[in-house]
Amino acid sequence: MTAPADLRAPRPRDAADLRGAPASFDVRRVRRDFPILDQQVFGKPLVYLDNAATAQKPRAVLDALTRYYTQDNANIHRGLHQLSERATAAYEETRSKVRRFLNAASDTEIIFVRGTTEAINLVAQSCGRTRVGPGDEVLITAMEHHSNIVPWQMLCEEKGARLRVAPVGDDGELLTGEFEKLLGPRTRLVAVAHVSNALGTINPVKRLAEMAHRHGALVLLDGAQAAPHLGIDVRDLDCDFYALSGHKLFGPTGIGVLYGKESLLEAMPPWQGGGDMIASVTFEKTIYNRLPYKFEAGTPDIAGVIGLGAALDWLGSIDSTACRAHEDDVLAYATRTLAALPRVRLVGTAREKTGVLSFVIDGVHPHDIGTILDREGIAIRAGHHCAQPLMDRYGVPATARASFALYNMREEADALAAGVRRVLEVFR
Amino acid sequence: MNAPDLGDLYQETILDHNRQPRNFGTLPGANRTAEGFNPLCGDKVTVTLHVEDGVLKDIRFQGSGCAISKASASMMTESMKGKTRAEAEALFQQFHRLLTGEPAPPDESALGKLVVFSGVKEFPVRVKCATLAWHTLRSALENAHQVASTE
């Protein structure tokens, strides 16, 4: 599967790869970096295809967490001692790594949060509450995750604003013409998934951002599913905010990132009050800290940040062009293999996809698919994928979702197909 | 290696009720109804009843769910028809024991063909699927209009 021009851009970190040695990606070698993959479940080799829920962690991340807690653990930004200096340095180095990963202009544009959900809530509560008023509109799409729906619903309810929803087509592609029609002078904010968690659709977010900006709206991209698969260049996309989760990006749970354009973050009021986000406090008045600390109240997930840094370092050691080709190959192969089976219907067949294969089987509920595959050692997700409105759109209560990461192989797609054949046997 | 077998879960009777659920639909003239949700997976079921003189004269269910939840609802409606409220509660308790082993193993003679659900016990994440309709029936009996949840 090929990507549109704006998505085919190489990740910033691998610009050199394109000019250098021929692309190479040895999936078996990559798998050796993930200790968890080497195990049996119900006597069968584990086939982990639930990566859109959370990805597994390379040993480098596990080692970084152990190293931090065994050697450097201290609170940051205030200790005068050696351990605090080391912890602070590792924490802030990760900020620079994230800045490079996203090609942001400045470290001050990188805010550490708990995850994508918290990043979106931060923007809704801080930026949204100052920019959205009665009669204004917030535009999302029909393929959003609940975490990119509910924060905007809450905001709209509070402000008397209106939530508009751009529809998707039968194949799972956003109807960009409809999206554009829904933009207007009242549109204050636009929030769109870069990649759909339930369908795998890659949205043409650069084009959508252009459209939104022509109407003066700010643009937030939910990058939770895109970050593990695509090169991200926030300056090229020209989005105003970009949110991602560390745990889907081979890092620890509990850590995520909000990127925001500096001028916008400067103008936004703090969201949470507490330690580290202040410059000085008296009972009369508090002076807030500068960016990015203004948005990082309280002791952060220091270990999580350092683990995320290790994940980005590990990703940086991978030839991302070759990796993307491998991922595209495995997804295309799995798609072909599954589509050839009787009674199987794919949900989400957009031209531009990554990572996700959602399907239903005629006469079999996805939970039963999930249970039977589990007994074959295959981990998938069965359910509504926190996208109930999207399930309604396709007239299904749920789907079975196999989601792939860079360490998955064609052999695992074969195992999935064999598991689905077993489902068809049980449910004749 | 894998102790509980899939065949223990997906017994032929269960698959049959999944394919052809009995008493499926909405009962005209029902005087009790309740909705049940499993927020974990989005499964939902509506149970409609006609209760007269403390007896479950008729019962139907409607909803979407997995084979376990559908078959369980279907077989529940068959087992419950004609039961008094006390008998219904006793059967609920026996069914609960069958699936969880708590507080004690069930009296299998009281369960009749419902024992086909004994395999569910070995699949803990599926216990809620099997009990959704039963919790819904229970809340319909307790109150005229209720929403039951597995959580």
C-alpha cells in the first residue's frame, strides 16, 4: 500500500537512509529485541496482533527503566544533588528526542502527558475553553476514538457550542468533500485521527489542516495510531497540536506527548495547577512557569519519559523506509489472505491504510472469534474499539481487529488465517 | 497443556441456540422489561416478561451478542417459562454457581440442560457473557423498568 505524498515523506531521523545503503529490515533480528514475543500461549507460539491496543517493549526500554530505578532515581528540576541532575538530564534529553521525532521547531513545544487522551483533554480544556463560545463549532470525523469525541462533547456542552461530525464512506475513507463543507466561520477547532484505530485508514491530514486553516480553525491530530507506523513531521503537516501515546510506540504505559505550536501554547492558560508549573507562588498571585513546564504540573512520570526516550532511540536504529515497506507488505498479505476466506468481510478497505485489519465473520460474533483465536495463541482485539459511533455506521456491534507492528511477520498472518479457519469449523 | 478445550465451551446445544435463538423478540403485552449492557464489549439484551400472580407466564429476549450470551439468553427463556419468582431466583442462583463455583458447586439436577454452560467456568472473561441475560431478567423481576449492567 502506498502513502499519499504528505505521508510518504521520510521520518526526519532517516533522511540519511534514503541516500545511504540499500534498505534492509530483518524482522527476525528485530523480534529478538522483544523478549515477550518468545513464548507459548496454550501450547502455541504467541502471535501478538493487538498492537493498536498496546505495543510490546524492546529490551532497550526495559533496560532503561531498570537503569533509571537502580542508578538515577530522583525528582527532577529541583534537586541539587547528582542523582537529580542525572534524572533531569535524561528527562530533558527525551524532550529533544521527541522534538526530533516529530520535527518540531523547539523543545518548548513538547509537553509530557499521560497519553493521547490526556493530551486531547488538555487542549480541549485549556485552548478549547478560551477559544470556543456559544454557537461555535468543533469538527471531528466519524472515525474518531472515544477519546477524540468525548472531550469535545464535554467542551461543547459547557460552552453551548456544536459538535459537527464529518462522515466516512463505506470503505472507511473520510469523505473529504463533506468534511470541507462542514467547515465554516463558526468552526473553531478541528480534531482528526491521523490513522483510525478501528479501520487503519490514513487520513490526508495535511490537506485537512490546510482546509481548516483557511477557515481560521485550529487543528489537533490524534497521532496515537500513526506514530508507530508513519514518519511524522508536524511542521510539514502544519498541524497546531499533535497527540501521541508512548505505549503504542514501544515505550512504557502512562506516558504520552502533546506537541503544540509555541505561540498557541504561550497564549493558553495552564490546565492543572501544582508544583513545577509555577515560577513563584504567593497567596495573592502565582506566576506561571515558562513553556513547557507550564503544562507539566506535579512530579511527572520520569521513568516513563526516560523509557520513551529509549524507545525512540531504538526506533532510530531501525531503517524506517525498509521497515515501512515490511509493514505494508505484511498488512497487504494478511488482507489478501483473510479476504480469500469464506464468510469473512473486511471492515475498512481504504486505499491508504496502516497497521489495522478489522473484520467480521458472517454468523459469528467477534468475541467468539477472539476466544477461539486466543486458544490458538493469537491475541487480537474484539469489540467496538472505543469507536461505538463508527460501529453503528457500519451496522455491526463490534469487529475483530488484528493490528500489526513492525515485528509481525507474514507467518503470523498465516497463523491468523488458520485460526479464522478454525472459527469457521466451530461455527459451521 | 491447554486444559479447557474449545469444545467444552462451544457445545452443540449452545451453537444451536446461537443459530436459532428461542423466544427471540419483544413480548406483546409485557408487564415487565429490563435492558442489560456489558459495557466492556457493548453487548446488549432486552428482556420482556409477562408476570401474573407471581408466575412468569411468558418471556422473550432481544439483543446482539456473542454465541455464549445469545444461547444463554435463549435457554434461560425456555427454562424460566412457568416458574414462580422464587423458583426463578433459585435457578438464577444455581446458574451462577455453575459458572463461578461460588459459593458452592451447583445442584446439576436443578439446572437440567443448562449444564451445557459448565465449560464457561474455564473461560473467565466469558462468564459475563453468559450471565448478562440472567442479570437482566432479575432486574426486570425486581423492578418494572430497569437497566442492568455486568459491571
